[in-house]
Amino acid sequence: MQELEPTWGRMLAVWWLIFWRSLIGSFVVGAVIGFVFGFIGRLLGVSQTVHQILPILGGLAGLCWSFLVIRMALRKRYGDFRIALVPLEAPPVRIPPRI
């Protein structure tokens, strides 16, 4: 497998994917969580408690979303490259026992 030089253009392509998908996804996930839990908290009369918990829920949701974005970045085929995870050493060859 040929290794490519990590140029600024390639780095920017990966960074841009991670940046915009994280930004948009976090906004959407945060808005949905905020709306749903805010609405339920208002109906149950515990909106003050919900407002204290929402930042924690939003942070956890953003963390989960960031894992998905990194996975997307690793699976994507960019213009002239893709990211591949390769082992540093070849795994040992196992010779089956003779019977």
C-alpha cells in the first residue's frame, strides 16, 4: 500500500468534514434534546430542574455525536485518498498443526 504525504489540502479536507458535521450535528441534536426535554419539563412543572440538567445532556449528546463524526471521517472517500488504519507490524503467521 502506497503512503501519501499528509499535505495541507488533505488535512483541510479531513478537518472540514469533521468541523462542519460536528457543528451541524451538534446544533440539531442539541435543539431536539432541548425542545423535547424543555417541553416535557414545562408540562410536568419541573422546568427549573430540566434547565439545570440540559447542559449535561447536551454535552453527552455532543460527545456521542463526535464519535459518529470521526467514524464518518474514517469511512469517507475523499478526492484522491481515504484514511486507512493499518497495523505497524504484520500479524504472526499461524501454521496449522499436522495431524
